[in-house]
Amino acid sequence: MTISEVIALLDAEVIQDELDGGTLNDAELTGAYTSDLLSDVMANAKEGGALITIQAHKNTVAVAVLVNISLIVVCNSRPIPEDMLSAARDEGIAIIRTRENQFTISGKLYEVMKTGR
């Protein structure tokens, strides 16, 4: 599943998808991990996946870089601070935002990634 497919599935707002003049939307995701505890993400998230969280700050981007996460899905319409946006742009991490909570988003992505539909 690509980032653009996730955006469409979740009807999400694209916050950051730039990468050296192009976009990150064609990046293939390997899975997803849901957590608001960044040390948990560092210990358990898988490379190339999406992070589903309400943690909207630049440290979330730093953790995404450490784990090689491709997409951060910010839930509950949390505001995205400028320093998080700037860090994501610098590091080539996509950020999208949704009104829905982590449970709902996790379920939607799980169903599609597990079954392929």
C-alpha cells in the first residue's frame, strides 16, 4: 500500500509530502505501528511503515528517522507545529492528519493491509 492510497483511504489531510522537488506519495508502506510513547515506537515499529499517533512535535519526526518510518499519521486533528513540519520536510518524512482517533485509523489500515482490499 502506498502513501497516496493511505491518504485516499483515510480521507486525510496532507501536511507534508515533499521530497527533493517530488512527492513521497508513491512510497510503499510495509506496515503500520500505533503508539504515543516514542520509546515504544523506537523499540517496536518496523522500518518502512507508518506511525499512527497523536504526538505532534519534532521529536516524533526524529523517532521516525531512527526507525526509518515513511509516514506519520497524526490523529484527532492535532495541530502540527512548524518545527515538526520543517523537520519532516528536511528528513523526507510524510505527515498526514485525520479527524479520527488511533483505534479507528489502526483498524482501517490493518484491514486493508491484511486483506489487500
